[in-house]
Amino acid sequence: MICLGDSIAVGLSCEVSYARVGVGSDEAVQNWLGVQADVISLGSNDPLNPLLYTNLDRIRGRISGQVVWIVPRHPRAGRIVRELARRWGDRVVEFVARGDGVHPRSYLEVRRRLAP
């Protein structure tokens, strides 16, 4: 599994990872535009970024095949990710957050739900 994204992607312990704790969508576009990925987890660190939709759409547009999106817990970022997933015909995975309201209570459960 190839993951692209933020601390949630880091926590998934993917076989290949283009991920860093704290990364936002602007930085992801600058550093990882054009990499292939199976999973995208972005939007949690910049949910109010006015370019969030555009950034995520640019990243997705360069990935061939389908991906699975991890839906951020922030309402605006979550709506954007769900909308992009529908537009591209991708799946989404939502999760129950731990006490911080951002990260999954169980990364093992998220990983299990990523399987086709």
C-alpha cells in the first residue's frame, strides 16, 4: 500500500509512504504532486485553506487508478474529501477519532477498512 499525506498516513505504517506529520495540502502539492498512491490522507492540517479543494484535486488528478481517501474529522475538510471522492469515483474511509478529535482511535481498524 502506498500512502500520501499527513500524520494519519504516517500512522498507517504503509509499505511506501509520502507522508509527514503536520503536512498541509499546499506542501503536499509542492513535494508530492505526481507520485502514485493508493491512499490519500490530507486536509486535517489545513481544513480552512481556501485552496484545499484545488490542491487535493490537483494531487488526485495526477494519480492513475482509484484511491481510497481518509476523511478528515473537520467538517469542511471532510465535505471536500467526500466531494472529490465522488467526483473521481473513489472510496472513502471514515474513522472514530481518539481524544484529540483528529487521529483515529485505531489505526489497525482503519488499515483493515482500506483493504478492497
